[in-house]
Amino acid sequence: MFDTFRKYLEDKIALTDQDFELIESVSSFKKLRKRQYLLQEGDVCRFNAFVCRGFLRYYYVDHKGQEHIMQFAPENYWTGDRESMDSGLPSKYNVDAIEDSEILLLKKEDFELICNTVPAFNDFVNKTLKKNVLVLHERIHASLSLSAEEKYSNFISKYPSISNRVPLHMIASYLGISPETLSRVRSQSTKK
Amino acid sequence: MFDTFRKYLEDKIALTDQDFELIESVSSFKKLRKRQYLLQEGDVCRFNAFVCRGFLRYYYVDHKGQEHIMQFAPENYWTGDRESMDSGLPSKYNVDAIEDSEILLLKKEDFELICNTVPAFNDFVNKTLKKNVLVLHERIHASLSLSAEEKYSNFISKYPSISNRVPLHMIASYLGISPETLSRVRSQSTKK
DNA sequence: GATTGCTCTTGACAAATGTCAAGGGCTTTT
DNA sequence: AAAAGCCCTTGACATTTGTCAAGAGCAATC
């Protein structure tokens, strides 16, 4: 399972075998069945999670009981609640598996240890953070100016591999529209 | 004008006089009149901007000609289009002054120079980036699950100093609702 | 092969929000 | 003091989207 992560890192940055040994020595692994939680609302998030195989979602449940998906995390994506991890406070979010998955976990302290000992890794983390900001900007952009239909077509063109893999109602939840509206939007656009 | 920036930094990190000299030596300054652009759609963004005094907004104009505000930047905030700066491509965004303002500018290369020579500054930038991610998460959270009324009350409780300072139609634009809806929402909530 | 559960669709209706148009109250400019 | 320009509000109406309820199609499970 560590192999996937190693390949991912090798693709991005140049690390020595020693670096990899360090990283592997503090990595732990977890297999998740479909529908199994990695993090549950109320828990404190203590790990950075890297998806080696499978598919996770990061979501919350609002005061009306509705689920809202903040992030999809397929293979080679990071997930977890950084806010809870930094603050030590219980998370308002849930992370669970949409498919059977294999996850690599790095404890907060170990993650920081790696950042502090391996400069290239630290730079990489910050670069990833920057990219993340862009993705979030795009999402706010979409939520401010697109109609339901535009949100959907924007999503499938941007994330075709995700839209093929998750049920439609989850896409609706990610986009902030109801499953019924999504269904209608789809049937209208196929007519054209 | 550099004083404001110096105080801001001293409050956050410990820097030597030498560090400050370096930073000051590559800083430039700009005064903006109300309504003046700092960055205009189509320009390439070449600077990180720090607001010493005044108030800027970071926004775009959609295909229907409607403005959507991505960020408010009062004193002690950073602004600019990082995407355009990193890519070297023309910006899709505008930055202009809501009030007469004084801005400190750091060219991309100088900013990177400081990051590379002053580790504490670099760490601080990355910490700021992390906080920024949280703010963006909150905003997506709000856009996914709140009604117009809730968005507004959430905004004024989170950013009272901003809501006192900008016209209501800009708050509406930031929240992704029409000025009319905001007006109605406000009149309803004062009745209660 | 029946049952269960999940997913998606559809219809009828309700609610929220947007659009257009008008006007009033300010402030700034002339 | 008049004029112009913003900003905000309000009304009437249109449009978008949500809600509720029902059912059909599939796949997984027993």
C-alpha cells in the first residue's frame, strides 16, 4: 500500500531512500469498507489521510439533516479535517468511504516531523495548499454565478472521472442543488 | 506607509532589523483613490498587495455583466490574483478601491526572494495560506446550506467591521444574492 | 427467484429568489 | 439651491429551485 504513496511522491518531488524510510516508518494503513467512516462528526481528527485506492467523501450534515459534500477524495488525494487537527477540537465533518478503500495515515506529529526534516516535502505540502486554494476559488466562483445546469455541466467537464464514479445525488450534494433538480437539468440537456 | 506593514509583521513574527531593511528595500507604495483599479481584468498580476490603509475589493464580472465579489480587503489584508501571478496569464479578476487607500506592493520575484531568505516569513505566509483555506471552507459551507437570510446574519456576525463599511449591494454580491433580496431579508429581520 | 434497498426520475405544487421598474433619501458636485 | 449620482427600498411578477410523494429499474442479499 505504501507503494502507491511512494509513486505519488516520486512523481512530484525528489526524495532519497532515507526520506522514504522515514516516511514509511511513521505511516499506518487502514482498509475501509464502502460506507465505513474514517472520521465521524464529534471525533478529533488526528491524521492526514492519503487515499491509495478507492474513494472517500468529506461532508457535513446541516441542522435539517441534509448532507453536504465538501470534497471528493479519489486515489492520490489527501483528505481529513485540518481545522480539527490544528485546533484539537471535535470535527463538524464526516469522512467515509464511497467504495472499498485503502488509506495511508500520517499522525499530525509525524506529518509535522516529516515537514521539518524533509524540506522538499514541506515545499510540496505548501504547493498543494496553494493549489487547493485555487480549487476552492473556482468553487466559490461557480456558486456565485452559475445556474444549476451550468454548475452541473461545469462539474462534469472539470471532473469527468469523478462524475462517472459517484451516484448523482452526491454530485447534487456537492453542487448545492437538490437531486430532483439535478435529474431535471440532466434530462433537459440531453433533449438538446 | 511601511510602518503599518512593519507593525503588522512584528505582531506576527520575530524579524531582525536586517530582515526589515531587506523587505523595505523591495517594497513599493501606491495610493489609490476610491474607485481606482489596482488590477484590471486582462492584466497580468505581478504584485502581492498589502493594504496599509483603506479598503479594496477583489471581484469578477460574469457573462451577464454582473459583479461578484470574491474577497474584501481592509487594512492588514493581502490581496491580488495569485493564479494570474503564478501562471503569468491575464487575470479574470479586478481589484479596486472602495475607499481611498494606501497599498504596499511586493513584486512576485521580491516576494519569493523574501520567502527564500527569511524562513520565518515563509512560515508565516504558509500559515496565512492555511487560514485562508479555512475561510474559503466556511464560505462554501455557507453557500451550500444557508438561506439568503442566514447568509446575511452569518456574515454580519462574522465580519461586523466589514458590514459597517461597505454598501449593502456589495455584501449582496459577496453573498451571491440580489440586492433586492438582501433588502427584503433585512427589513424582515428588523420586524422580529 | 423473491426481497430489500438504493438510485434515479417524474409530477404537482410550494417556496425562495431574481428581475424589472419606480421612487425616495442622501451626498456630492456644480 | 439645483442637479446629478448613488444607494436602498418596495411592489408586481417571473423564474428557478426545492419539497413531497410515488414509482420504476437495478443490483445485492437471502
